[in-house]
Amino acid sequence: MRSREGQLSDNRPIPRNRLEKEKQLRDLKEVYTNLKPHTSPELRGSIATKIRELIEELKQPAPPPREERGPRRPPRREPRKF
């Protein structure tokens, strides 16, 4: 089955907020410290690269909060009473 444009199965990065990135960084650091001595250098390098990338992303200041725009849809109407 083919994917349609915009599906999650497309080859694109998953957007994560700051808290999710911090959790991913903690998890990756834990995985890196628990690697066995016979783990391949390529795997060690890829995990270390991802850790460095996350640290660089988290060094940047957080974007300012978005302004509150109000409700996204109109409020529900009261049901008719007969």
C-alpha cells in the first residue's frame, strides 16, 4: 500500500517539543553508558552524534509562547427544547 502525502509514514522527522527532547537526551545518554565493550563503533558513533545534536538544539533558547487566539471552533449551541 502506498502512502499519501502528509502521512506519518512519510520520510520526515518527528516533531518533538523541548520536554520530549530532554527525555530523549536522558535516554540516549543512559543507552550510551550501558553499551557493551563489543558494541560496533558505528553504533557508538551514531548514538554519540545524536546526543551532540540534541545538546546543540537544547542550547538554543526556547521559542516564545504563542499568543492565545481564543477558541478554535465556535461554541456549541444549546439543543432545541420542544
